[in-house]
Amino acid sequence: MRLIGSAFTVVFVQLFFSAVLFLFIIFTGCNLSKDNPIEKINKADSLRSATQIKNDFPSDSVIENILCEKNNQFSYAVFLPKNYQGNKGWPVILFFDPHAAGDLPLKKYRSIANEFGFILAGSNSSKNNLNTPGIYPEIYKALRADIQQKFNVENNRIYLAGFSGGARVALSFGLADTSIAGVIANSAGFDPASSPMREGFAFCGIAGDEDFNLLEQRRTEKNLLPYQGIFHQLMEFNGKHEWAPEEQMRDAFVFLGCVALTKKFPTPEKEIIINRCQTLENELKNTTDKKLRLKILQRTACFKQAGVCSVGIQKEIEGLNNSVFNKKIVEEEEKADAEETTLQNNLTQKIFSENVTWWQKTVTKWQSADKNKPEHKLNCRLQSYMSMVVYLILQSPEGKKEVLLREKLLAIYELVDPENPEWAYQKAVLRAQQNNRAEALQLLNECARLNFNDKMRVANQAEFSLLFNDSSFPSSLK
């Protein structure tokens, strides 16, 4: 196994930091049966057809399942703002969740949609690891067509948004479809040099300071700087690899509104934008800390483009590029990011070179670090990063074939990401393959405790067929 691990490390590390892998992440996640490339909706009787609901869309309410009229194997959730009327166009955001939870972002951000006057829609069909990659364009096309058919949409203000693998789906179509005004990418970036950039495109990146994808988001923001006519902003929040808190997503809506103002599009939320700009300007007046002031100024750049900030703030923003302090901060951040990338590479190789005991000691060290020091956030990102790396290796041919390697990977997975049910699920599959019925059932119950809820995946898992009727099988997974 040492030879396999050593050779595989070289190949894996080379692939891991290439654009190919970043695209690959779109298609990784929960396994599906090859005979079932699109997860079927369990509660089919709760889905209403177009003729039943065409004139019966309640506002200020999340409708969880609407069938796409022209391709009814796909469905989506929708939220109409409380003052929605069909006699004018409304801006819309199409959301892509990595686990096809279309209603999740809608319920999370419905108050923002009400405030700004946005239609929200979330795909119930797009998710990580669909075994037929070509199905993604079909999902997008069906969703887009159905939304525009059933609702009065402002065609100049159609946006895409997503989280993690869902953000990569949003980016892939948002960059390619010239009718899309912009993308909110929560925890995923892209390489502008290898993407079809166009003038007027709006990109808002969002990531938590404990998220392994924060470095990628920072690289994207830096790489967008030379592009004229592209609107872009990075927002960081206190948190991990997750959908952004409401506060940061609200600022993303403000950013999109600023871009719409700049482009002279209908922008009914203009007053909200002006009020938010005034709030930030007041924060600046009361801020003496240079680093904090710099961050606030960076966030006000979009207001300058929209022409809603004061003359004094405009001048201060214009002076940022020539600011010695700003250049120093940028250099410090680039150095820290480079060091973190080196740590990521080294840890990836240690998956093969170090035993589980070494990983136990390393994770304990990470978790026992002083939470008030900057190293704490770094350690959180490294731990999150290793969870993703181990997951990807588990999906590789070697990770699936070599039992000893798989055992080690699952042990590391549990150490670095104990609250993620994926390690327990994959370990349950392995134990079922080994005819260890008792431990497989125990691990499935651990999945249930960790809020695993993909019943279709469980039903399609051939290894669980003999366990399904056991009294110890968790009822929540049936």
C-alpha cells in the first residue's frame, strides 16, 4: 500500500490544484445509483402541476415543489415577495444548493427578498455528484424557462447564486449565459483568465473565515482587479463552509442593486442602497483603526460606482490604490495566503505518509489552540480543507479499491470533520460490504444522529438492501 499511496500522492496533488479538479468538485458529493441520475422527489403527491398552480401562487410563502412544465423530471422551490404583482417585471435569483435543497436558501433569505422585492427560486434537481454531467444544462434550461414562463421577470436582472458545488454550477452558467446579470458565489471562486468574461458582469464572492475555500475566493477577487467593466466584491463573515448569514447575503443584494443602478436598470431598492451606504459612511466617521477602515472602504467601492456615496468617501476610495498602508496590508495577506497554501499541500501528502495517531495529535493540537488568536481561524480552515481532500480521495479509484487506504481515510475523515455524517455513511457502506451487519447498523444510526437525510441515496445503496428491514435500522432514513 505504501507504493500505491506514494504514487497516488504525486498524481493527486498535481490534479488537485488544477482547474480540472475545481470543475470536478461540481460533480462530487453524495453518491447516486447509475440507474437514477436524478433524484426522484419522494412526495410526488405534493407536487402541483402547472395547470393547478398557474394562477394560484401565494406571495410571502415558500412553495417547495413546482414541476418544470417542459421537463417534469425537474422541480424547484419558489418564493414571491409579499408585494408581488404580475403586472411588472421583478428581479429574480436562481439558487443552486449542493444537496438539491431548493427551499433551504429561500427560507433563509425570504426576509431579504421581501425587503428588496426579489423573486427567489431554488433547484430541487441540481446537486453534487449527478452521475450524468450533461444533465446540469438540462436542469438549468428547464428551471430558467419555467420561471420566465410562470412569473413576470425583469429580464435585465436575472441572477444566479449557489453554495459550494452549487456555486460552481451557478458560475458555469452565469459566465456562459450572456443574459445573466451576475452571480453570488457562496464558497467558490473561478479563474477569470480561463472564463468567458464580459463587460457589465457582476460577481459577488462570499466565504466564512473558517472556510477552506476562502483562499480561492481571495484569489478570484485579486485576479479580477485587471478586468475593466467587471463589477466584483468579496465579503467575508465569521463562520465555516456554509450558506452565508442573512447579514452578509443582504449586503450581496445591496451590491447587485448598486450594479443595477450603475447600469441604469430599473432599481426599486435604490432607497435601501442609499441607506446602507449612509450606515457604512457613519461607521467610517467613528473608525480610527486603519485595517477596519480599509475593509469598510473596500465595501463602499460599489456605492461609488453607483454614484450614491459622498464626495469625501469617493476621494478616499480613489486614493486606496496609492495608499502605502493598503499596499502593505495586501502584501501581508498575499504572504499569509501563500503560507496557508503550502500547509495545505504538506497536509495532503501527510495523508499517505503519516499514520492515524499522527492525525489524532494534529487535530487535538488544532482544537486546543487559543481561540482568540489568528491561528485559530487558520486551524479551522485547515481542518475543513482536509475534510474536503479526504472526501475527494475516497471518491477516487484508489480510494474505493484499496481497503486499507479506505479504512485510514475514513478514520482521518472522522477526526477532521466529526459532525459531517458523510464519514459515517461511507464507513457503514464499507462495513456492509464486509458483512459486519451490527457495525453497519450502528453507523447508520450515527448518520441519523448527525442529521443525514438523503433517503433516496440510502434506498439506492445496494449494500443496505439486507439491512433495510432490520429493527435496528433508523426509521428516519427509510
